[in-house]
Amino acid sequence: MQGKIALEEHFAMEGTVHDSAGFAPAEDWVELKARLLDIHDRRLAEMDAHGIEMMLLSLNAPAVQALSDRNRAVDLSRRANDFLAEQVARRPDRFQGLAALPMQDPDAAARELDRCASALGFRGALVNGFSELAGTDHALYYDRKEFWPFWSEVERLGVPFYLHPRNPLAKDAAIYEGHRWLLGPTWAFGQETAVHALRLMGCGLFDAHPRLQIILGHMGEGLPYSMWRVDNHNKWMRTQNAYPARRKIADYFRENFYITTSGNFRTQALIDAMLEIGADRILFSTDWPFENIDHAADWFDTAAISEGDRLKIGRDNARALFGLGDASIQSAAEQKTSSVAMEETRELLVRNRRA
């Protein structure tokens, strides 16, 4: 498929690049570092070779979120966003920006998001999980009441917020003792981010701010597969939904969340997500430079889904969500309803299983 839009695509500056060193074996670090620091050379060549029209770029992890000094976090966010704005200005037809935010200071984060959206033309924000702050011995999760004025500003600006993974704090990672291979993208990233997302859903945030739109990567960090059980366990018991939110968790997941294909290139997982959240709320992404663009694109271009759903997930949903311009005029064959497209996807899956 030509014209794909990818939105979990990372870059680094010299001051942040070493934050990613722990996510690659020593023998692969030279390659990963070069990928992170490049924007206009190899990255563009890879995009051209695999049908990616545009990338929305975001700072590598954990970067700002790992700075316990509030002032340093504010300074790094601003410098990273200014740097990214300069890069986007060189090729706005191929790149757009997602803001880094100093969530250690919710008021400063709101101001920086406003600056990025209003003055720099960024399309939203990507935040690398919880934040650390000097003087506290716990991770700062964004369901806490001090963040609700920030969420009000996100809703006012009408821009999406991408909740990106990071590993748990060392003091919270006892479950991984002796099994460090489970940290990072193998397991801990997904578990950590899924819990954070569930906290947002259960705290009542989306009752207060129903227009908020949150994005999760990696096919939803395991949540589509688990959503029924979250809402339906122990149904014979008298007490149900013992959290502040007014509705079922699945309601918020389907109305206030999008998910991307970043780093999870498996058709069965994609179809499960489509059945749970709908093709209108799934977005193509690669997770470059940590994953290969060809692995993502070659899989997606041939995945056993309908062409209508491929266009939505590959391009049109992102255009609508991020205000990237009207979707191109589609042929009559591409204008099928979601129900017809989903039925085609089911039939393709059944045929593949029989084969």
C-alpha cells in the first residue's frame, strides 16, 4: 500500500540518544544510535522504499520523563520540541511532530503543549509513560487529580495524546528479578502501559473530559485481548465496577482510545483488535528505529484484511485524527461500510486458517 502514515516513529538528539542504549545489545548500539540520530537520509529512503508518505516524529524514551528535576524536564522538552520543529520545517510534506512534555510540572506541560500545537504546528503529544520527580518515592501516573487541569487543556486543544511505554521503576520491578529478559518490549513495556491506561479509564477522567483521545502502541499493549475479562469477571458477585468512572472500562477503550500496529506485526492480533475496538480506531505504525520499516510495511501490505480496512488503518484514520487533510477520493470499491469490510476480513481469516 502506498501513502501510509506512521506515528510511533522516534528520533533522538545528542543529549537524549544514550537513553536508548539499554534497549540494544552492545554490538547493535552503533546501528541503533545512527538510526535514532538520522531523520532526513536513511529514514526517508526507507519510507520511500516501503510506501510511507509521512511520519509523525517523537523523542526517544524515557528522556524527559526520567528527569527528576522539574526545571531540567521543562528545559529539555522545550529544546527537543524546537529541534523537532526545525526538522519538520525542512520536509513538512513527509514529517510532522508530536510534542515532548514535562509532566513533572502539569502546568508547564499544558503551556508547552499549547505552544507546540499553536505556534509550532505539532499534531499532538507523545509522553514516555509515568514521570519521576525529586522528593517523591513513587512514579507519577496521570490519573492523579493534579493532572486533570492538564487534561482539560489537551481536550481544549483537540489534539491526541500518545501514551508510550517505559520500564517500571527499579523499586517496582521485583517481579522481574532474575528475569531481566522480560523488561522492555518483551513484556514490561506492555504491562506497565496497560496498567497506566486502565488507571486513566477507571478514574473518571473521560466522564469529565469525554473528547480526550489517547493512543496506545503495540496493538493496544494487550488490552484488546483482555477487555472482556476486565469488565466481566465474577459477574455473580454483588459489587461490580468498584472504581470512580461511571461506565464500563470497554466503553472508554472504544470511545477514547486508538491503538497502533507499532512493533506488533501479527495478523491474528490485528484482527482481534479490529473485532474489539474497530478498524476506525487502529493506526499503522512501525516503531522505527527499534523495529524495521520493511518488517512493518511488508506485513501490513499483505495482511489478510479488506482493502477498505487497509486504507483506514494505513492512512485515513491518521489523516482524520491528526487533521492531516482530507482523505483522497476513494473508488466505489473502497467506500464499503465498516460492517461489510469486517465481514470480508473474517472470511479472509477463515480461508487462511483452512489453507
